[in-house]
Amino acid sequence: MRNGGVICRFFASVLACCCVLAGPARAMDAPTGPVILTISGKIGEKNAAAAARFDLAMLEKLPQQTFTTRTPWHTKPVTFQGPLLRDVLAAVKARGATLKALALNDYQTTIPLEDASQFDVIIAHHMDGETIPVRTKGPLFIVYPFDSSESLRASLYYERSAWQLKSLVVE
């Protein structure tokens, strides 16, 4: 019994050292470049008082998805690149039922959170290999993989897409 107590104290001290060396869990990093996306509402990870703010570099650090699809706004198929919406929402620990997407041009749309898990929706920051300027729907564009399913080629999903995206509110 006496040796068991010594062994338990030894392992407890090793565990304590490991926790000290590992340090506390890090909060979401603050953006170092211009903020291009702000997420607020029902989120568990923040880097500002009431929101998570992202610059382009932060979005590019998330796993990237690329797909080519036809859209009603372009004359030919376009290749989009950016993180999956579900990965962005996971990064901020979103816990709601809907997203309110707000654009620089004051467009607003509501997106059910389940769309992020059901479809490979991305927050595109590149179109045809180039960053997206504001004048051509940038800097961010929520886009569905319209060509991946006949059901996605509908006004319901076109209306949920938002170019010139500036913020998301998790409700």
C-alpha cells in the first residue's frame, strides 16, 4: 500500500508537469491583417469581445476545398476555393440553428446550419485561382456546389449564396 501511494504521487506529479508544460488551451488567434469576416452570435470561440474575426490568412489556414460549378451569375463554370463552411463554424464552435449572412452591399440571407453539414458549402476566397476583389463579388463568397446535385440548382440555394460576405450571425 505504501509503494502504491508513492507511485500514485509520482504519476500525479508527472501529469501536473505535463499540464504546466503544455500550457493552457489557446484562444483563437487575433487577425494580423485586414478583417474580412466577423462571426458573432451563438459561438464558443472568440478573439474579440463578442465575435470571432478572421483575416484572409486565418481562413487560408483552415482545410481548403476546391470545386468547379456553374452559377446563375457567370457565363461559364467557375472554380471556387476556400474552407468548408462547416470547418469555419467548427473553428468558432457555432451552436445554433441558422446563420444570418450579411454582405457588404447590404444583402442578407438566412442559411440553415444543417446546410453546412449536408452540402460542401464553402466560403470562397479565390475564384478561378485569383483572390476575389470586391468589385467582382469578393472578398468572400458563400457558394454551394451547384453542379453536385440537381436539387442544388434551385433558387432556394442560389438565394442562400452570398457574395461580398462580411459577417455571419449564428442564431
